[in-house]
Amino acid sequence: MLAATLLTLSGLASVGTAQYVLQDDYSPDSFFSMFDFFTDTDPTKGYVTYVDQSTASSASLISTSDNTVYMGVDHTNVASGSGRQSVRITSKKSYDTGLVILDLEHMPGSICGTWPAFWMVGPNWPNNGEIDIIEGVNSQVANQMALHTSSGCTLTNTTKAFTGQIKTSNCYVAAADQATNSGCGIGTSAVSSYGDGFNAVDGGVYATEITSDGISIWHFTRSSIPSDISSGSPNPSGWGEPAASFSGDCDFSAHFKSLQIVFDTTFCGDWAGSVWSTDTTCSAKASTCQDYVQNNPSAFQESYWSVNSLKVYSASSSSWENYDIVSAAASASVTATVSVPTTASESAWAYASVASDVTTAESAAAPTETATSADYRGTWGWGNHRFGWTHVNNAGKFVKATATAFAQTQETAASAPEVGVIEESTTVNNLAEIWNGVVDAEEDVSEYIRRHIIGHNKRSHGMARGLPAVVTEGYEPKGKYIELNGVKTYVTGPSDADTAVFVIFDIFGFFPQTLQGADILAAPDNKGRRKQVFIPDFWDGKPADISWLPPDTEEKKAAFNGWFAASASPPKHLPRVPALLDAAEKVNPKIRSWGMVGYCWGGKMVSLIAGRDTRFKVGVQTSPALLDLADAPKIKIPMLVLPSKDEPLDEYEKYRDAITVPNRLEYFANQIHGWMSARGDLKDPAVLKDYERGYQLTADFLAEYL
């Protein structure tokens, strides 16, 4: 839901004024696939037969052409049965809050007998609310906007100015002092806002902002549409007073939930039919509304919607001023690790890591034989062809993780299951002796330890066993570029691997840090299995320019927002994924199992893909952007989430808790957004350490579920 949507994109801090990013684009080419066709009896008692998509298409009631969407009514036949044929469609997606922008070229005219509406409604009406954005009946010439709710929502003590006029103030559908289902209504006198007058000026835009503080509706004629709407970077704060603003004594978050978008055109019924006799223009045409609608098909030729665009934007609480392009934190400590299997049978892939605090200065001067006490707190791994994490306590005990403490602390380690014991006097140097008889013959433990202690001041640094060393600068990618379904794609790893990873990069494209990450993931995992890794260029050679960051000028802000709105809508790219997988499987027919990894924007893609019927078996999100809590319960595959300090931990914990399949959240409190991809400064030892840890976690999680 949009109420739960937070933007954390490329390091944006979660404070400041609200901005909007595109959430869903109901573009003409996919418009009807994003809606369900309502075919039940009209709940408003209209003289109408709502038809399904197939019938509507064959009867020419719907079509898509010239980049517009047409939805009309039967205007050739005398009606019979339950009424004149029409369409009513309801969006498959629902929203709590956000900004809904509809660009209409034409709407049903001010025609007797008609009752057109563009509105939003929640389930279990009226408990989750209804917003009537465009609505009118018969020969009406100006728009009527309204809310319909359960009890406890009124427009008294309104807090925001608007140009319309309040008609009724109690939003409760059964308010004692109002006609049934009047709701709270605001009308406008602008004839360009509805029907014939709207169409006479080539239509325009309706923008509806839904927040926890209220609901506002703007109407713009074609000639007055704000440039930020046209550019895809809407900013309601600059639009002036809305036509309607619903605020006051109402808990909007409680009364408006899971709202779906609806278009319909009905006839007569509870409103158009009930006021027929009071409309002198219409009552002069026929004695009853039904009689007129039934017998005058040609009168309804102009009863159609012509949609140029419909877009839903999600709100983000972001401040450019707090943007941090490079992490200011730099740790002076490094970690020395050594693998210690607990039994000979586990020696092939089991390992533990003794973490020893060694300063940068000490590291540079350290001799090969370094004596460092093993009683430092640190991270340990173990397992029989599985990796987990433990700690070493003050008694020198290797202790396993528990369900409630996946990464043990010094306090919880004391009571955790013991794996093995090293005396407190044990040093990093003589830990090698513990390996006698169980370590792989080719492993030089002393050299392994020395490399991990001293290697931090060198060009590259060794990661945990099984993963390649990380090159901190001047990295030369090991893969190559090929074309998949017309898309440039980086591919690395064995060409005959039966396991593959689909990597979705961040907004900056093919950066060395990202390509090195792909090469790391292609290396043998903790099961000895290599993978083929694919990174398609979703930006088609036109990624975001990293020089736009930090966006500390209006020009940079405009460039960044414009690029994102035009290029980075997830719904635009989701349909591309299946064809890319198909193409990859043609390149390597042996692929039987897919995992996916997404960085930043790519993390959002992974979250959405995981909620669909998908061939992926496991997903990983690093520095995920565009968090939407509604994605979580839909996720169908195991999920690893690696947020940075720039992502709101409390919201990601809610996200994790809402996932119903195996999952893990590992928070990188000292890293900036994008540290595992384009924004990772690998020359910084602290970043390097977490880059390594992030890829170790990713590789292990993929290995567990692929």
C-alpha cells in the first residue's frame, strides 16, 4: 500500500518534505490488464448491464489506440433486460495513500440518464472509505466531489483552503441530518470541470492527493496543467488551492484503506433516476429515466471516457539537504579471520572466524607470526556444508547462533550451545595447530591469517573462504557483454552452470563495484557450486548520472527527478524479466535454478518479482529502495534483506515480520545506501569489510535455497 511506501533511493535520508515517485503507470498498452471488469448487478440500482472484457471488446465498448484508452457504452441498440451495456472496471492494485493523477481527453458528456464516475473505494464499504473524484448525473455542468465513510468523519474544523463549496459536511453515509449516502460533498462552479464543458476545452487533469491528514483534489484544464505533472515529477505544494480539500475531524488513515480505482458509467439508478423529475431538461425528454435510456441509443454516443494517462505516485519523506554521497565513517579496525572446523568430517566447508581487533597501524607493522589473544568478541561461522554465524566468548568458546540471536553478542554467547573450546591464552598464530589433521592439505593457515591481518593496506583483501579477493581499485571484470532479447547484458561464470543468478543493478548501471560483485557471486559457494550470473541493462545505455548526486542544486534535482520519472518505474520494467530469463536459458540450456539479487532500485524489483508467480527460488535485496510494506506478505520465496543506515530500520523490521516465507534481515548500521554497488568506496577499510560481509551473506543465502 502507498501508506507504507518509503523512498530510500541512492542514500536519500528519511527526513524533510514529501516528494513523489512513480509507483504504478496504467499506460495504454497495459491499461486493461491492470483492471478487473465488474459484471455483477449494479449496486446503485442502475439500468445497466456491465459486460466482461471480451464482450466489451467485441462490442467496441473498449479499445486502445493512438496512445489513449477508450471506454464507452452501447449507443447503437435499444436496451433490454437489465439495461444498456456499459463497462465498470476496478484496479487490481489498492492504495492507502499517494497521489493519483488522471489525464483525460474526454469524459461522458452532460447527457440525460447518465451517471459517470471516476472514484476510489475500499473493501467492506463504507468502513474503508470511498472517494468520488469525478461524478455527476444527467445535464449537470460542474463536478461534484465527495467522501463516503463509516461514522466519525466530518469536515468541521477544516485546515486547508480550497476553491469549491461544501455541500454536506458529514462523511458518514447514514448521518442523521443528511440524505442517505450523501457523504461529505464539495462542489465546484467551474463548467470546465465536468461533462460537456470539460470536453469543450480538450479535457484536462484531475490530481488526488491522499494523506493521513486529509484528501485534496485538483482540477487543471488542458492549458493550465503544471509542468511538474507533465515532466513526471509532481509537486502539489506548488499547485495552489485545490478544488476540494477534505480535512477536519477525521482519522483519514483509519477511514480510508486499500482503495481501488474505479471507472464506470451507469444509467438512472439511485441518483440519476431519483432526480429525473427535478431536472427540467431531462424530464422534458421522457416521463422516466429508464424509458429515455432504453429507447434513445444515439443519445449516448458521447458517453465515453478517453484516458491519456493514469499514474499513481507514492510519497517519500526525503530531504536533498541530508543527502550523503560518500560515507564519512571510517573504521580504524580490521578483522583477522581463521577457519577452524570442529570435526574432520566438517573440514571441507565448515569454518569459523576468530575476529581480532587490530588497528591499521598495527596491521601495517605486523609480523607474519602475530600473537593476538583469541578472547576478542567476533563473528564465527560453522556448518556441515552450511554457513551460519556464532561468536567467541570470554572463555574462548565457539558458540552457535540461536533462533532469537542469529548473531550472538558477548552477553548471549555464554549460554549458547558450545561448538569447541580454545584456551584464553591461544593466539591467532597457534590456532593453526588446532587444524592439524583436519584442515585441507593445500591450506596454509599461517599465511591465511597473515594475509587477513596485513592485507588491509594492500590493493586487495581476501574474503572468507570460497569467495575471491576483493580488488579495491582498478578492477578488471572477468565476464563479458552479450545481448539478451535485445538488451545488453553482463554475463560471468561458467557457461554450462545449472544454477544462475539474475542481478538487477542500481540506477547507475554497470559500475565496477557491481560487476565485481557479480564475479564474486559466480565463484564457488559453500557447496562448491559455481553459478552463471547475468546483469541486464534495464537503462538501455542511459543510466542516471552519478554526478547528479548530491542533488544540491535545482538543476541536479530536476535532472535526477526527471530521469527517475521517465526511466525507473518498476511496472515499466517488470514485464521485461521473463523474456530476459528465457533468452538466458537459450544461451545456457543447462540452467535449472534461478536466484535474484537487487541493488537499491533493483531491490524494489526483487520485492515485486518475488510476489508474483516466478521461476526464482530465492531473492536478495541490498540497500533496497521504494519500500512498500504491502509487498512483504505477497513474497513467495526465501528473502534476504540487507539495508544500510540510510534505510529506516524500524520499517524494514516490519517488512521482515510481514514476510511469511523463510527470510533474514541483516542491518549494516555503518554503511551508506549502495555500499555493495556503485556507491561503495572499497578503499575505505570499513566499507571494504562490510562489502565482503554483504557478499558472503548473499552467497551463503543463495547457496542455501538454490
